[in-house]
Amino acid sequence: MPRSTLRRELTVAIIVKVAAIFLLYFLFFSPAHRIHVTPADMAAALLEKPRPR
């Protein structure tokens, strides 16, 4: 395989993978998908008694 063809294929593969990572981040992990937790909400959750099983 010629060196320039291999370089082109590797470059395209890396670009596609980086684009996929950014797409997954924006679809599932971006700040728009995060739950807003206030200090009062956290305190209430920590002070809540465990539920009996």
C-alpha cells in the first residue's frame, strides 16, 4: 500500500472517530442533559432515611 494512501485512510479514520466522540458527547453528556442539583436538594437526599426492604 503506498504511503500516501495509508496516511489518507488513517487521517479519515481519525477524523471520523473524533467526530463520533463529539456527537456522542453532545447527544448524551452535554450540559443540557444534566440534572440541576441545588445544595438544599443534596442535603435532603443525604439526610433522608434509608427505605426498609
